[in-house]
Amino acid sequence: MKGSSYRDRDYAFGQAMQTLRTAIGLTQAGLAKHLGVSRKAVGEWEAGLTYPKAEHLKVFIALAVEQQAFPLRREEEEIRTFWHAARQKVLLDEAWLGTLLLHAEVSPFSQPVEETIGMTSVLAPLVRGGPRVDWGDAPTVTTFFGREWEQTLLTSWIVEERCRVVSVLGLGGIGKSALATRVMHRVAEHFEVVI
């Protein structure tokens, strides 16, 4: 898929890659470091310009399973679809997949808080006396590292200074959605309704 033009890009794969990375809670640079590749390589995957090698894809999928980034009880189907979308020259290793999914089985009580919140009915109270929330399409952020300064600044603007609109701007893949979601979980208690 080298020498790309807009027609040659695999936008569907790029979007799937970015969605999973965001659900894991990593920036492009963070994922690149975890996989031992360049940030540029991750950017090209997410732009639909290239595909990861099978060994990188397996590590990425294992990380996504560990962080529960795939829809609950549909992990196997989603992994197969993702592997196929990545246009690998080798077939999915069935023994590896079986072992991966066997070790990933968790009880519903050990789900991340954000996933549990996402399962609540539309605008259902989070807890007795708490805000009514609908996280909708907000990414599930199970792991989040650093950016404490940004979280504190945004929290201050929203809670203390009562700003009605706050924009989070930056390049694609740097973690804007994860940061915004994390801050909203942090400040939700200050609101009656969160959508």
C-alpha cells in the first residue's frame, strides 16, 4: 500500500486502529513505544496508509484484550474482523487466540468503571443521589498515564471558573478524547446531568 493517494487509503482499518488505541488509553507515541515501532508507523496505520506486521498486530490485540477495549462477549468476533481488516499475509493463529481469550475471561464485577457506566440506561443515575449520566460514544479509558497538569487545568476551568465551553485542541492521536473523557469522569459529580 505504498505510494498512496486518497483512493488507496484504508480509512476503515485506520479508524478501527485509532478507536482501539483510544479505548486502551494510549497516545500514538505511547503505543509506538509499547510496540517498539516509530510514532510515524502508528500514524501511518491510523491514516490507512500501511498495516502493522503480524507480530506487532498480535501484541496490539493482546493489549486491547488486556485493557478490555473490545466489546464485552464479542472479543473473538471483533479480533477476527480486525485481523482480517489488517490484511495480514498469515492466518490468525488459532492456538494463540484461544489462549489469549482464555486468560482474558473476567467476571462482570471486575469490569472497568467506565464500561459499567456505559452500560447504564440513558440518563440513569450513576449512584443514589449522583448525577444522571449518558457516556454515549465516549471512549472507554481504562488506563491513563500522566497529563495531571492538563487534567487539573481543565478541572479548574470547568468547576471553579465555571466555563461554559472548553475546547481541547491538538494534532490527531495525541490523546484529546482520552483526556476529555477522563476530565469529565473527574468532574461529573459537580453536575446533575452529564451527556
